[in-house]
Amino acid sequence: MDVAIKDGILAVVTAYPNKVQGNVAVFVTENDQESERIALLLSRILAAMVHDLENGVYIIVKH
């Protein structure tokens, strides 16, 4: 049986956890620079794309 995540939000990275709701992995960082770096690293590890919502929140999405 082959089980894999093919589409959807895999994670959220932010320094502002009060802006995030839902059932997804949230990585809380110290500042916006750390958020950007962690989002980039996660996208490489998960073979996914980073989308900047321009409010201090980055989502990692598998397309």
C-alpha cells in the first residue's frame, strides 16, 4: 500500500502563532528572518514549495 501526501499544506512557519489556526504543524520562530530560513529548509527537506503570505506567515505546500 502506497501512502503519501500529494497535495496540501504540510507546515506553517511563523513568529506570530496567534495568526495561525487549524490542524497543521506550526513551527514558531523568534523573528521573521528565522521564519524565512526555517521555511526554506523545510521546503527542501519535504520537496515542497514555500509561500509567503506577507503577514509574517509562511506555508509549506506540496503541489
